[in-house]
Amino acid sequence: MFQQTPLDRLNKGQNIIDSNVSIKLRDKIYKIVLYITKAKVKYKIVKDNKFKKIDGHPIILAANHTRFQDTPIMCQILREELNERGYIFAGKQRLNFINNLFFYLYGSIFLDRKNKDDMKIAQEAMEKYLDLNRTIIEFPEATWNMTDELLMLPMKWGIIKSAQKTDAQILPVVLNYDDCNKECHVKFLDPLLVPKDADIKEYIDNFRFNMATARFDYITEEVSRKMLDVNAEKENQEKVLDECPDYDVYYERSIIYKPYPSNEEVFESVKKLELKKETAFLFYKNNKGIR
């Protein structure tokens, strides 16, 4: 019931977004929902700079994703900065009743991350909400980043495409948790507008780079204060997982986006080949592939 995807709704003959009545009802109760869920947020929100936005453009709040706490914290940030409710763009997953109820009452676009048709329709639903000037909360990594070697996982391109199509601004938000002091530090990056003729790959790469750089700045600040205790970090990761007992680590790892290389990158090595008898077929203009 609670985790109905846009494709589920279409199959039942429903609209892929909420009716005006449902939108207004959620707008009236969302502060109560957030107040109740505050008990689950175990971190004090510390904003390290001022919120930035461009007037006249709908908003996609895009944050890095490392734990369950990210979602209610992002909802709280939206309420404090804009005094409004958004829609959470979320992957369908196993959740207990209380967490399911939160997503349902607040307002969410659930999607099956392994169903291309559902992902496409979910993106369409997000764009319809943006056209209604409703804010979207999205985690473009598509899953929790529990890796030690990557500051940001590869990002889904859909966020750039939707911003480009709807003239929405992407507001990158970097969350960094200080578990010793139970604080979540927040850094707002500059808003991003995507021109209609923009190179999508270039924009997603720059977006990811800027988010990763901001995370790196946080990490270097922490290391300068204390030596990183690897064992403590592992214990902390276990605590993060314990906060969401339904979290399926193996499934989430399978969701990590693996971008395909561009044609230019694939054929870069071919350009460096010496033209001779053994490689001549690669340079034949009408070559359709090896038969």
C-alpha cells in the first residue's frame, strides 16, 4: 500500500502524481509528521553556510547519501529554509511500518530501481511535480554510499535531464556526520541550472566532482583534528546499519550506478593504433563490426 510506484499507479488506472486534494492534505499535516519523526533524528543539524537558491525556478534538493538519517534531516532542512514540504524521490525497499508511514504521509515518489520502465515513469512524475513548483528531495547516488574509497558514488543522469527539461535548479547539499558530538554538518553548494543544449555527461561529472570536493574538505578538517581510527569507523558503520534494521546491504550494492563509457573513450585506444595489415579492418569506414 505505502510503496506504490508510478508504474503501479498507472496499472491501476490512477494518475502518476497526487491529486490536488492529496497535495493540500499532506501540506497541512507534514509539520506534525516531521515533529513526530524528530525522535528518530539523533543528530543536531549544524549549517556551516547559508542556504542558496535562484528565484523563479523549481528546486531539486540533491544530497549525498550515507544513512537512513539523511532523509528526515533533508525534510527538516527544507522546512527550516523554505517553510514547505517536498516530495522524496526514493527507491522501493523493505521498511518497517513506522518508516513506511512516514514516507507515505510526507509524500514520496517510489520507484523500482531495477525496472527501467518504472524509473522512466517515476522521472516523469518528478517532472510533473516540478512543473507544479513542488520541491523534490533526491539522492542521485541512488543508494547509501558505504564504500571507503569513494567520496561520491557514480550518479544517475536523470536528475540532470529532469532539471534541464523543467528549468529547475539543482541545489547540492553535502551532509557530514560527526558521530562523536552527534552533529550533522550541512554545506550548501551553489545552485546549478542546466541549459537546454548542455552536455549531460559533463554536467553530471562536474556535479559529482563538486559534491566530492566538499566532502573531502570535511574529511581533511576531521583528520586535522584527530587521527582517523579505522576500527572506530567500522564500529560506526555498524551502528549506522543498526539504525535501519531492514536495510539490505547486498541489494543496495547491486544498485550502484555503473556508467557506460562514451564512444570517444571506447575508441581512444583505436586512434593510437598503427595502420598495418593486421589492424586495417578497424580503419575501414564501412566496417559494421567483426563478422
